[in-house]
Amino acid sequence: MNRITPRPEPALDSFDHDGARIAIRHRPAIGDRPTVLFLPGYGSDMAGIKASAIDAHCAKSGLGCLRLDYSGTGLSSGEFADGTLDRWLDEVLAAIDRVPQGKFLIVGSSMGGWIALHAALRRPERVAALLGIAAAPDFTDWGFATDAEKAVLRRDGRIEMVRPDGSIMLRTRAFWQSGEGMLLLDAPIDLPIPVRLIHGSDDGAVPPAIALRLFERLGSPDLQLRLLKHSGHNLSEPHELAIILGEIDQLVERIA
């Protein structure tokens, strides 16, 4: 097998969408290899450990890699308070449409897994496979806020929560309402593509029961759920990253 020379991190680029400048890093695929599209979780960006590890892996194997920051996060313009699930989904679809040809393997982390499912449903001609990492579909319904906090969101429109590291996590009524309009787990999800789900048994943010519920709802004829004992939500330890990259390689073989 010919060795592929690793390529440097792609330059920062951006595009305009709905009044915001969306930051992206796009590594073109070599030949007809697919492109891995990484979608970060709520409040995360494309510079995280998983995103960087996936990009480096794609560089070594000739895969394309597309990363982006949702509006109001990372290097994209806009205010986080204006972000909604449907707005961020539209930005992801616009990023897909900017790549003129080739198939996509979408890798969605936490909330990114929810957006990935919608993107695959909206672009069936482009999305050939999907990998959910601690995927959190419908989390506005089961994990975004307590009943008391939802009452505050209805009244005030926002809640600011202090994270353990001292940073502020903002939750808004607009995001909550947009998510409630995009729920998936109460009906079959017709995705006739290979799907892999990786979840930690000790995930305190997205209960493993959500992964099982998603597994039951998905209509994929090629579906696997991998439950990692003692792993939490981040799934960014070296052995967990190795599993993620291995699943990407196996999905690429399935769609090649």
C-alpha cells in the first residue's frame, strides 16, 4: 500500500450565512475518498480534542475533513444567544453544499449527533454514513432544563449556569423551542445508511438509555451500538479516540 504523506492543518476559511460569518477548516479528499464532517456539541467548537484527532487521522489516510464552528461559537461571528438548533443545522447544510462533489461521513458529538441525524435526513444524496459519539438527540426534551428551569426560560428567555471551570453556559428559550420542534425519538428514523453509535456506560450528560432508544428508532440496515464500560461523556481519552478512529475507518470501507 502506498503511504500518504500527512498534510498540514488546513487554513482557516469562512463563508457568509444568514448574517453570520461561519468559520471552517476544509481538507479536500484525495481522489474519490469520502469527506468526514465533524459536528461539535453544544457550546463546543472545531478545535476540540476529538475534532483535531479526526482531522489528523484524515490527513494520514487521504480522507477529506470538514470542520466548522456554529454561529456564535469558536471563530464564527454572531452571538451564542442567537443560536438555535435549526439555525445551526442550516449552517451545516450550507457547509455540505459548498463541497461540490463526493460523499460525506458525518461524525456528530453530543448535540452534534442530533444535528447529524437531521443533516443525513435532509441530504440523503450526499451523506453515506453516520457516526454518533455520545449522541444527544432530543436533549431539549429530556436534559436541557428541569421543569422549574423551563418556567424561567418561558418567563425570562434565558438562564446562565456557572460551569465547574467558572465559565458561563447560556441556555435560551429560542434554542429550547427550536429543539422541541426537531424531536426525533418518538417515531422511526428512516436512515438507510451505515450508522455507528459510541457511548460511555458512565455518561452523566447523555444517559446510555438515550443511545438504546436511538438504536431502537433508527431504521438503518447496518447499525451498531458500541457501549464503552467506565467511559464518560467526553470520550477523548487515547483509547477512546482510537475506537472512534477505528469506527471511521470501518465506515469508510463500508461506503467506499
